[in-house]
Amino acid sequence: MSVARQVVVEADGGSRGNPGPAGYGAVVIDPATGEPLAEAAEYIGVATNNVAEYRGLIAGLSAAKALFPDAGDALRVHVRMDSKLVVEQMSGRWKIKHPDMKPLAARAAAILPPSSVTYEWIPRAQNKHADRLANEAMDAGLDGRTWEASASTAALDTPSARTASAPPPVQGPPGDQAAGAARARAALAAARGAAAPEGLFPMPGAQEPEPPAEAAPVTGSAAPATEPSAAPAPEPSAARVVPAPEPSATPQTGWGSAPDLGAPATLVLLRHGETALTPQKRFSGSGGTDPELSATGRDQAERAAEHFAALGTVQEIVSSPLRRCRETAATVAARLGLDVHVDEGLRETDFGAWEGLTFGEVRERHGDDLTAWLASPDAAPTGGGESFAEVAERVAAARDRIVARYAGRTVLLVTHVTPIKTLVRLALGAPPEALFRMELSAASISAVAYYGDGNASVRLLNDTSHLR
């Protein structure tokens, strides 16, 4: 009878563009000591996140099997990944709908007997080794090189060396100015022995952000695997055996010592679809009639759902509590197989006595109040509405909660004109009057990425191409 062998496989994959330049990483770990036994990584060209994640799983299972070729059914592999999609699909709880995912899942399932493999979802922060391998592979591929096991530094973050070794460089999207600034500040702080700033995105006079919620698996039904087609994947690169790392006596300084900020939290900002008030350009906030979507608005929500299903990047959905947003969010969620979480901080401004009126009607009835409102973010609409300063504080607090809870993930926020413009304004560091200098169409898409040091990068504003 074969002696039972137990190992842990951690795997990850990424795409800088989704689809874009992609790579995977996988590590086989001794569960008793925490030491890495084998690593695998490869640049796979242009592919999606899900394709890269499946390729990482295939490489990790193949490496585990190669380590113990004679173990047979006695080999037990526990797979840990931060891809909820791959974990749920390979566990048999979610259906595999996309044709590009089916052959990859079949390849992974054929490597070892199904009874020999178990799966667990883990937060991205607990999957750093595989993530770094994937980033090393992508960096090498973009430089025209092949990932080399001998040049890898990912193993320096193993438990035995974590406290003594210098962390690897910050990774970020190529050409991203926010990531570059973060890298520079982190390196300077490390060189000077400076402490990292406390708190996320502080605002003058704002409350301290709430502590991050406990990380937990996403709830809901099957998430889609709706990536664009990718070329047939080649066989995974050969794994290498990893020697126990030697602790570094003198941690390096400079660019290489910048702390790993990890992947940003990306907030995709979807304005709700049209209501009957939208084409009439009437004030419609949180203090009015809470209108439902019109037929046009429902069509816009369907088009947005189709767009996000084709991209396959949204991992969470958070909505304003108002009906038009919840209806839009529900349409997208039904297509993606995700739950909708509601955050009160994402509701529209309370426009007080102006609710339901056009701009011209407000000027005629409440001219002095309107002039004051246009001149100062501290001025509130007639009848006890909210000032833009109050809305900014509320939206910033919601942003901090969401970014802390969903660090490293892509979250769809279904909300309104003022919250979206406020998030963009704060990300740019623009003055309050910038709110009046942005166009934001019904069912338009904007996006802001937030890094671990508080840096923000505006990626998109008022995109309506999915509605054409």
C-alpha cells in the first residue's frame, strides 16, 4: 500500500488588460513546514484573467504529481486560490458555461483523481507567493524573456524567511502613474525608515474610516466565465524544486524594497438607467419619489449586463438603496450570477424642495438659494437638502468601507450622478466646482482604481459605447 502524501498547491494567474498580457504562477508547499517544494510560472501571451488562473491551477497540479510520480491514489492535494470562479467550478458547485473554460477545467480535472483534490478559496493577501510568480512571468514576457526559476524571488516570502527578507518590488499596471508614484514614495520611505501613513483617503473634517470587514468568500450563485476567446493553451512550463532560502542579513534598500501594495481595488461606477424624470432633466435625488426605471432604462440595464458579462471582470456588486439603482444592479447581477449588496452611502443627494423640478423651475422659484448652491459646496438646496460637502463626506466614507472590504477585487458600484462625480473628483484631487464640469449620461460607466497606500487612478469616465 502506498504511503499517503499530502501537499498544498497555491496557484494564481493574471492579465494586464483582461484580455491582455497574461501569466500564471503556482507553488507546491509542504503543509507540515510551510516550505515550497516546487514552483512553476509562465508568460502565456494575450489571455484573460480566468484563462490565466486555470493555467496556474493546471501547472500546480502537474507540479504536485511530478514530485510524487509513484504516489498514485495516495497523493492528496489541497488547492488554495483567490479565484472564486475556479474554486467553485472545480468543486462542482458552479456550472462551467463559457466554452473557453471547459477544456481548461477538463485538463485540470484529468491530472489527478477527483477524490485526491480539494479546493479552498482564500483572500488575495494569502496568495502572495503564487501572485508574485505570475507577475514575474508577466514581467519577463513583456521584456521578451522567459521566466527563470533561478532568478525568482517569490520564495523569499515563505514563512521561514518572511521576517528577514526584503519584499519584492511593487507591481502595477504598465504605465500607471498612480502605481509609479506609490513605488517612488514607498522606496523613499523605506530608505529613510519612515512609517507608512495611517488611514485610507483622509478628508478634512471627515470621520475616520470604519475598520475593514472580515474577509469572507463571496456568496451567491454561479459567477460567469465569460472571457473573450483565447488561443489554445500550451502545456505548463516545467516545475522546479526550490531550496530552502537563506535569510538575508542586510535587507536591501531602494526600488527593490518597496512594500507590495498588491492589486488595486477597482470600483467600476455604473450610473443607473433612465427613469421618466431623466430625459426631462429634473432633479431626482434621495428625497423625492424614488422612481422606477423606464422602458429605456430597463433596456440600458440589459445592455450594461451584456457588456459586463462579456468582460468577465466584475467580482462584486454594491448598489445605492434607491429603486432605480437596485433595478439596474439586479439586472446585471442576474446575468453575472452575483448577489447585490446595498450601501446607504451611495444614495443620491437629497435635493430638498427642488426634487422633481427642472433647473429653470428652481431658478424661477428659489433663485437666491440656487445661486448660493452653485457658488459653495457648503450650501444646501432649499428646504433642508444636502450640501455637496455633506455628500462628499458620506460618499468618501462609503468608498473607504468598500475599498477596505474588497481590496484587490473589481467591484461594480451602481449609483447616481453626484456620488460618481464625487468619487472621480476626489480621486483627481479636483476642487468641488469640478462637479459642474463633468458629463455623466444615464447607464454610463466610469472606473477608479485604489491602491493600498491611498493612491487613486481614474481609468474611465462616462463611457456609453455599450449602449450603441
